[in-house]
Amino acid sequence: MSDSEHVLQHHFDDLKQQHEASTLGMWAFLITEVLFFGGLFAGYAQYRIRYPGAYAAASHHLDITLGAINTAVLIASSLTMALAVRGAQTGRRKATAGLLMSTVALGLVFLGIKAVEYSHKFHEHLVPGPSFSFDGPRESQLFFSFYFAMTGMHALHMIIGVVLVTIIAWFAWRGRYSPEYFSPVEVTGLYWHFVDIVWIFLFPMLYLIGRH
Amino acid sequence: MSEHVLPKSIYYGIFAALLVLTAVTVLVAFLDLGPLNVVVAITIAVIKATLVILYFMHVRYSSRLTWVFVAAGFFWFLILIAFLLGDILSRGWLPVRGWA
């Protein structure tokens, strides 16, 4: 097993311990991410309670169809990511690389749709700032500030994720991973799924207010 | 080392459940449930997130230490939200000068 000796770092007893440490380290990072997005969620909640009418009026200017499509796209990308990890676990090199690139493709579709939505908002003068103009409650600008802050930070995480998964796909294609050693695929998967979870909350919070 | 290779059917099942729940949350948003709309939306989102965490992120099959990490992280987030809502929602219950 010269292969496993090659990937085992000297400060771990065995690959199982090393894998455990990698997973735990990623979760420690993701917890800081929970609290990072948590701050945005808390700010959003406070102003939503204070100005429910303004939030509902502003939310009606978001495209519910594009939002729902993007939710489905992101869930599908999580599926391909989960299957990619499984491919690495079972030592299927080409399938793993292919599934990882499918994940990247779906991530890019998400970002493309998001870009279309953003450009609509610019044309409709719904971007907070000097050119903001909205026929409704003044506080609606707060909603759009949170909309751009939250979806913007989420999109930034997506862009980082797309780069990471592309790199991992390349390594997978080159045969760097095996059923004994696939921690980088698993850990990148954890990150990707986390970004999916953030969107799972953003979608109802931003798009589905006061639709009845 | 390759512990717990889940059958593909689990991943497809979770995927289908997530899509169905997405459809449900969109449909429910168009019904007038009063204050319950928010509760339903957040509950569905929590269920979806839990499915992703337990199965896609393999936490259900991970070590107890991973469980503790994940639970602690979300517990801290809940503290943030609970104290915030406890403050905001209770304003106005008692007449305090300077509080609108």
C-alpha cells in the first residue's frame, strides 16, 4: 500500500483518523459560516418584523419563477455532488470527475440566472443607492439592501465553490483519489452542500413573502 | 476506510423529497394562512436543510464528535435568533419611555 502511505500525513495514525480530522475541520469552518450568515439573517428578521408591509411590497418585485428554478438547479447540483463523493468512495474515477463537472455546470447555471435577475434589478432602479426609486414604502430599500447583501454573499460562495470543485474534478480525473483516500472530495462536498442550505433558507425568506 | 457507501437510491430519494418540499413551499406561499405563512415556510426550510445535513453531508453516519460540532454550531445560531426575537417581539408589552 505505497499509495496510502503517500497520502497519509505523518501526524496521523492512519487514513481513517486523517479523514475524521478533515471532516471535523471542515465542519468547524462551516460553523463559522453559519454564524456569518446568521448575522445577516438576524438583521433581516429584525427589519422584517418592524416593516412587514415594506418587505412584502419589495418582495413582489422578485421573480418567483426564476427563484424556484434556481432552487431546483442548486438541489440538483447537490445531488450530483453527493453522487460524485460516492463515485470517489467506490473508486470510479471517470464517473467522479464527470459528476463533479456536472456540479460545476449546474453551479454556473445558477449564477447565470442570478446575473439575469440582478440585471433586471439594475434596470428597474431597485438597487439601493442614489438611483434607487421604488413606488411604495420608503423602507423597501432595506429589503433590497438585505436581498443584495445575502444573495451577493451567497453568490460569492458559489463562485468559490465552482473554482474548488473544478480543481477537485481535475485531480479526480488524474486519479489522485481512491476508496482509501477521498477526503478532499468529501470535504469540498460539505462546503457545496452548505452553500445549498443557505439558499434553501434565502429562497422562502426573500421570494415568498406575502404572496397571497 | 471507505465506510458507509450509501446506496444511490437514498440520494435520489432525498433529491426527490427536496424538490417536492420546494414545490410545497411555493404553493403554500400563495395561500393566506396569516402569521402561519412564515412558520410553514421556515419549517419546510428546516426540514430540507436537515435532510441535506443528515444524508448528503453524511452527518447521520458520522462520528459522535461530528454530531457535537454540528449541533453546537446551529445551537449558537438559535441563541442569536432567540435572544433577538425575545427582545424585538416583547417591545411594547410594557410601557418604557424611549421605546417606540
